[in-house]
Amino acid sequence: MAGPGRDADESDGAVSSVSERSLFATSVPVIPAPDSLPRLDVSPWPPQGLATVPSPKIGPALRLRGHLRRLSPSGIRNSVVSAASLEIDRGVAFLLVPVFLACGVIFYFSLASEPDFSQPIAVVVLTALCAAASRSWRKTHLCFVVTLLCALGVLAAKVETWRAGTQMLGSEIPTRLTGRVVSLDRMANGRIRLTIDVISTARPTLRYMPARIRASAMKIPPEMTAGSKVTGYVRLLPPTGPVRPDGYDYSFDSYFAGIGASGFFLGTPKVIPPNGSPDGTPLAARLSSAVENARESIAVHVRSQVGGAEGEIAAALIVGVRAGIPEEINEAMRRTGIYHIISISGLHMALVAGTVMALLRGAFSLFPDFSSRRPVKKYAAAAALFSIAAYLIISGVVVAAERSFIMLAVMLIAVLFDRAALTMRNLAISAIAVIVVSPHEVVGPSFQMSFAATAALVGAYAGWSDYRAGRATAPPPRRSPLGFVTRKFLVAMGGLAMTSIIAGSATALFAIWHFQRVSPLSLFANLAIMPVVSLVVMPFGVLSALAMPFGADGPFLYVMGKGLSAMIVLSGWISERSPIDAVGLISMQSVLLATIALVIATMATTWLRLAALPFALAGLLTISDTRTPDVLISENARLVALPVGGGELAVNRARPNEFTIDNWKHALKAETIIMPETFAKTDIQFDITDPADLPPGAPFYCTAGLCLARHPSGAIVALADDRKTARPACAFADLIVIDDATAYYDPCRNPLVLVVTKRQLARMGSAAVFFDPQSATTRAKIRFAVEEPYRPWHVQRQFSREARGLPPYREAEKPKKAAAQ
């Protein structure tokens, strides 16, 4: 916020304030004054002897007529035009640039098929020419500019997709791999996750070898570091798709992260010692390895000093290494809504910059002669800029940290050049930078929640500042020291509560859409924990980082660890008392409408912000405008789940995949997992010849090769190991899932029976099935997670053995010639 100018009226009771957006209003031309002005008669008026004429009073009828005139269609139109012109003069057009760029990016990633390069380029050139030719017609020109920005967003996303070009593994296969370690993460379960640049493969040699893979190992040699050349036998798996339709697509994330496969080592990988000759490693790779080794060294030092889960969290806050945090602590922080503390973002960047600036300005204040002659504020800002840049690099570059760094960098650079740092414009600049560099982040939860929370906070506090600037306030009365401290504490807690409410409200629908969960006690948790983080954990973490090169970081890490212990205890206590956080699925329309409302509310400065209300109301009314699936099927056909009522979810496996089940529980609002009941083939209690006896909502009953369950609607679900086992279920089942990729055709040939094979799931991903409870003669509907034709991050699906109708790869099936090698 800019303060009053030097020539501003500073008399008692005067209030001088400058709105940050008014600084970007269209400048009004100043007409120069003439050289000579006519002399004005300044004698008092009215002249003596003349009676004063009272001003006419406006009666109720005239006042009502004025209100009706403003409410007429022409009056409303004039008011809207005037307010819109004022918004444009205040710079809202620039704030909308990242919004329209993001719309183009979202449009590209929602396309059913991959466009050619010529299509977005042609649209960009055409709209640019139309925008240039229509400059004389303002409204038409604005429409073409908006179209141009959307087209540029499509082109940016297309360029990034082409630039990524990740070659992804098509099918599961074991091979001997030789590569160079990019990074290693020590996980909470004791395993070590390695990211490796692949150099070669053998036994068998992969024809379509991925450039980079991620594999875990039970243990590694102690001399292994980032940059080490390693070899080992590894089982590689292709990137998985969404665990359910409309879920998070992990193959999409792997494609843009450059990860072509994942897997695990069958044994301990070995380090290949260097032979003394240059290995041809690029300079960028060597620099990246040096940074990773520095991160790992710092993380090991922090863990050794702090210890326990506190040491893992401290390492996450200082160098961004989060893999070692125990899952129960992660879950407690998610349930209480404080997981943003672990994710390095604006809070951490601001605290680092603020701590560095406060320390340097405090140190400069000890030398008044120097401080009075030098711009020490600029020196502190430059040091803070260098500090957050180093923090960004050493903590790993993620979208939230990128956004925060760009915003703070713009503000600090503005301080260096004596310019006003306008926060909403900083947010727009950082959003444009992230969209241009990494367009795929736009459709991810980190970008959406980060920018939504920041925009809401900036807009809310800017509106509050404008409101306070428009009203004169008397100086606060003198208070006792206790009263002064109490007031400051209440103001700080009130600000923290409002920050939590505003940010939580802005990100609630995005969190529900991506994770199907909310944090009911997030306000209480943030009020209890954020003071500890802001006053103890992060400041002492910054001090420990500054003192670490001198070996004097022990006391600071000790205090930081105690603060983290308090944070863990508080989050665990609140998590145990938090109600269920699973809220199920919501409609995409509600998220889009809420996003439009958020954009209008945060960027508008006039009464036009009221236009956000109908969009917000429509978003709330359409939250439940979606149907919950009756059955969910995993993409490998091994796991099937259906809700049986009462918050229970029946599954067909006694040991289901934990990650998939957790996702399904949140999506289907289930609390309890009902395991299957297994019977011997000769058990008289299990008789598939009379499936009508299964009660509605019954769990899975399994015998050799076949599992049966009954949905509360009455539909019967069958899961068979092969086509032969599935054939008897054709007489009574409404849905049959065949866990056999060689089942090419429908064994039932009944149009009322929905048959889903492993080959279909391999090609089109996980599936959601919907029964029609109103009609028993209607076939169930199915929706797959992946559609054909494939986008670049799904092309590998068609090359898997299951997608080609082949049985799983086994060691005994390897050719003898390959085995001999």
C-alpha cells in the first residue's frame, strides 16, 4: 500500500490514502493554465441589503423518481457501463490476463483428442490480426483480445506437452537397469525411493526405454549419492491412471515430471565406481546432483540434531524433503487442515524474507551514522531476495513455492527501485509466469488452491484497507501496558482467524473436488498451531540455516524441535476429536461457478463485485448435482467395491490396496470396509444356483474363482477369474467383472448383463458403474477413466500385455536366448 505523499494534508483528523489499483487508472490529461487569468471579485456574497434565497428542498416524490430512474433499464445499463469503465481504469484488465490464459489451458487439457500444432497457431495468428484491426471498436477489440489470450493458453499447453515428450513404459517387465541417480528419498517405512536417469537395460533390453524412472529399494550402499552410477535388477511398471473416473491422473503427472516408469529393485542396487575418465555428464545434471547432495546432507544433519518425527518435519520445512514424515502425522495434519504448513509456500517464503529483513535492519540500526546515510532498507530487501531464491532452490521447486517466490521477488525488487509493491498485480504476474512455464499445473490442486487462497486474502484485505481509508478514525486512547499487549494479542488472533476463514472458504470446493474431504476444525487448529509455527518454528529454522555453516545451529534446531513437538501434539489431539472429513463427490459445475464467483469478488473494486453472489449461490446449489457410483472397479480388475449402506464399503479382497481404498472411501462417503467371506467350493452354505437369497447390501461371498455381492438396489455383482467361471453367473448377475485379459468376447451374450473384462480396463482405465433402481430391464451404465483416442500421457496403455489380450509376463516365459544372455 502506498502511503500519503509529501505534500498531503497531514492536519488533525485528515485521512490520506491511496488505493493500490487507483494508481493504474487511466491518466487524465491536464489542461495547462493560461498565462493570465481574469481577476475575480472576492467580495462577500450576497451583497449587503439583499436577502438570501434559500436552496430548494428535494421532496420525497423527486427522490423516489430519481431512484426509479436509476432502476430503469437505461439507468442500470449506464451504471454498469460506468462501473466497468472504472474497473478497467483501475487495472482489472491486467488482472484478468492469467484468468483467460488459464481458461485456454483448461480447454486444451479437456479436449477429447490431441490437436495438431497448426490449429492453435492458426487461431493465435487469426485472433491477433483481428485484435489489431479492431482497435477502433473497443468492445470488439476486447472480445478478440480475450480470445487471443485463451488461444495463447492453448498454445502454451501444447508446447509444454510437445516439450515434455516423455517416453513411458507400456507393460510390466523385469530388467537389469544401469543409470545415474538423480535424487533419493528416505521414506517413513524404511525404504529408499530413487529417481534414476536410465543409461541402459539388459536381460531383456527394452526397445522403448524410458529416460527416467522411479524405483524403491529396501536398502542402498552407504556410498550412494545423487550423481552415482548404479545398476541392479528391477521390476518396472507403467504409470498408473486414475483410481476412479474424474480422479487424479498419475500418468498425467508422471508424463510432465518426465517419469516413464516406476517399480522396485529385486535386491540391493550396486554402485558402479568411476573409472577416472570423464563420463560425459551434462553440466546441468552435475549442478542438479550437487544441489540434491546438499539437500540430503542438510536433511541428515537436521534429523540427527532434532530426531524423531520432529526431525523429519524440520527437514521438510528446511529442505523440502517430506518422504520420511510418518503417515499418521500426515493424516492428522490433513484432518485438521494444517498440512499447508508442511508444503513450502507463501507462509514459509514470507517468514524467511521477513526474518532476514528484520535481522538486517535491526543490525543496521546499531550503526545510526551508517543507516542515516545509506539505503539500508534496500540492502535488507536485496539480502531477503537472495535468501528466498536460495530457499527455493534448496527446498525443491514446486508450484506453490514458485508462485510465492515470484510474488515476493516482485515486491522486493519494487522496494529496490522505490516503487509501490501492489500485491494483486504481483499475484497476476506470478500466475502468468507459472502458466507460461508449467501450464499443466493449472489443472492440479496445488495451483488452484494456492492461487485461490492468495487471491481471496489479497482481495479481502485490500477491500478492508479501502474501507478503513474512507472513514476518519480518532487516535486510540492511551492504555496500560497490559491493556496494550492484550489488544495486540486479540488483534493478532482476530487477523489469524479471518485469514483462516477466508483462505479455507476460498479453497473448500477445490479441496472437496480433488480430495473429497474437508477439515471441520481447521479454524481452531490454525488458531492453536499457527502462532507456534510463525513465532517459534520458522524463525528458529531460518536462524538455524544461517548458523549452520558455522556449526552453531544446535540451539536453534533444539527450539525448533520443541515447537514442532507442540505442533504434533496439538494436531493429534484435534484430529482425534475431528468428525468425519469425507464428504463424497461434488459436481464440476459447482467448482466452475465458485471459481467465477471468486474471480469477480477478488478482482472487482466497485459494486460489480455483487455479481459474484449469484454465481456463488448457483455453485452451492449445484454441489450435489452429481451421482455417486454404485460400483467402482480398479484398472487391473483385481479390486471391486460397492457401498452397501450405513457408511460401509464391501470389497472383494481381504488385503486391498490401501491407497485405492482410501480414495474410494472418501469418494463414496464410507467409513468401514467390509471384507469378503470366503467359502470352500464344497461348502453347502454357498450355493450360486440360488443367488436371489443374497440379501440386498450383502458383502462379497467368494468361492473358487467367483465372488458375488448384492447392491442395495438389488443388482447382483459377480467377479470371475476367467471366462469359463463367469459363464454360470450370466443367468442372474447384472454386472460381471472378468479378471482375465484373454477373454476377448462376452460370454453371456445377454444385452441386459454388463460384462467388463480386464482387457477393457487395461485400455480405458478404472471404471464406475451405475445401476437403474427404477427398472430391472435396463442395462447398467459404465464410465471409464480414460477415453480414446489417447492423449500423449495415455498412449502407452495400448501397448500393455493386458490391452493386447496377452496373459501376464512371467519369468518362465522369457525366451531361452534372452535367458542365456
